[in-house]
Amino acid sequence: MRYRSKLNDPPFHGNFKTVFTFEHLASIRQGRAVWGPSFRAAFTLVELLVVIAIIGILVALLLPAVNSARESARRLQCTNNLRQIALAAHNFHSAQNRFPTGVESQEPPRIYGSGIRIWGHAVLPYLEETVIDNYADYDVGQATADWYINNAVTNSTRIMTYICPSDEVGSIDFPGENIFEWTRSNYTACFSADGIFAEPGANHNVDSLHNKSFLNPSVRSGLRGLFNVNVKKTVKSVEDGTSKTVAFSELISGPDRTQDLRGYWWGYFGSFHTHMRMPNTSLPDRLFGGSCFPEKSPCQPNASGWSAVVVAARSYHVGGVNVAFADGSMHFVTDSIDRLAWIGIGSINGGEVINAATY
């Protein structure tokens, strides 16, 4: 093929195939031939850096919104779990004519060496966890050799309804007692409105600290929570009304693979909270023995005995905790709730007049 763009252009000799592009055709119309490939200018280094900077700014602006959306989804799942637990407690009441006992021993007032069942065990059949419940042995003495063996399957099985995705729930280890990777929970029952773990008059013989007014404010106030040790309560027991009384709340579990007792739902202290302390308080939980590991939430191993443990309701939700009232309704209680209101909704018999707007 031969082509001369202008009469004074030198002739081009050769045999080749030419692929015409729109630029070629346009150049031909303008009287000039373009036979080589067309070139575009590339990004300069400055332009590239500006684009990267803009993308970084956009990501920085969007990241909080994405994290907020994720936390909202996690909080919703936590609320749904709490609702299922509250409904299970009501179904237990329908079947047994009472609420589950917080801590129930088979040989009251004996605790150590007696078979025990925690409220978290009692509601398992009503959470469609009957198979797990069937593996539990509530008759064998707690902390005996057979107890560790017979309850290993139940207590080491991860129950998703007991886990809030906002918390990285791990397991609990007691190497000296041959307990490894037994599971934790993020949900607790309200044991007291203003006092310690065991309420005054609770039927147990571990110690008598729960009856001492200098340790337990409930001795003087007379306030009671919905759950406790070897104490059975019904809807009629809730004098303040089930729609105004907290049954369950949330807990930040102890660090993974430690002996921190907070969150071990199959034992005494890991399944309760008290309204003596405000939700998400900076005051440390008062734990017993070597059970305090403060990496996730504050604590001190300064409880003077078994009955005197104090654990606050806590969560990783911004600004408060979820609670389930005794009627099964869900509420988000802010950290700034009035202290008397917090105590009031924790009691079943205080006779308080509490405006729902306060929480």
C-alpha cells in the first residue's frame, strides 16, 4: 500500500498491514498521516499521591460509620439473646410455677460438696438445649472428682445464646482442678438491688457474711433481687411489678484461659450481678480468692468471703447495658442512670415510683 499525505511528502515503500484507528482517520482528513501508535500522558507522581491521599481521607471518614453499623448489629444480637433467656425463664415459670433459682443446691443449706444447679442450667431445656442439659449431673457433689467428669461436656460446650458478640468470650481454666476450656457467658441474673452476692437469710452454710449489715446494705434496706441462693421466687414475689424489675443483664467475661470467675455460667459467681454498683462503673468488682484478672474490666480480690462477692453489670456497648425486665421486655439502661433508679429497678419489693424516662 502506498500513501502520500501531501504531494511534497516522500514516498513510502514497503508491504505491511495497517490497522486504522479513529485518530488515524482524523489525521488523514486533516492532511497528515499518523502511522505509529497513539500515546497518552501518564499520571505524574504528584497526581498519584493526591489520589491516594483522597482515598485515605474517604476511608477514614467511612470507617467510624462502618464500625458503628457493626456494633449496632452486635448490640442487636446481644439484645435478642437476652430476650431468649428472659422468655426461657418465663417458660420455666409456666412449667414449675416459679422462676429458676439463682443457685440451687440439692442438699440445702449445704453448698460445697452438694449437687448444684445454676439458673443457666435450669433454662437450658427452654432454649432448645435439652441435649446439653441431659449431659449434666446435678446430683453429684460439686467440686468432687465425679462432678468434674460428669459435667465436663455440658460445662465445656459453647452455648451461643449465652454469648454477646461485642465481647471476645473465651474459656476458663483451673489446672489444679482439671478444668480446661470450660465456657463463659455474658449474661447474668440480678441477685440484689443494693447488696452483695447472697441476700440476707439466704439458705446456705458457707458463711454468715450476708447477714452482716456492715457488709450487706440489704440487711437494713430489706430490698431483694429476683434471684438468689436457695431462694425460690414467683411472679407474685415481684411486688413492684414485672415490668419495672430487672431480671437479667450483661457482663464482660473474664479474660480467656484465666481463673477469673466472671462469666462462668455453670458456677456460683459467674452468673450474677448486683445493683450495688452502677452499670459499667469504674469501681472494681469485688471478687473472692485468686479469681481477679482485671485486663478486661476492673476487679480486686478483696471480698471477705463467699457471700460478699460484688459484680456489676457491664458491657462493651457505648453508653450503657442491655437489661431484660421480669416481664420479658428489653431496655437499654445508660451508664448515667440515677443511682436510686438503678437500685429501684433492681429490687422486687422496694415500692419505688420510677419514671421510665430515667433509664
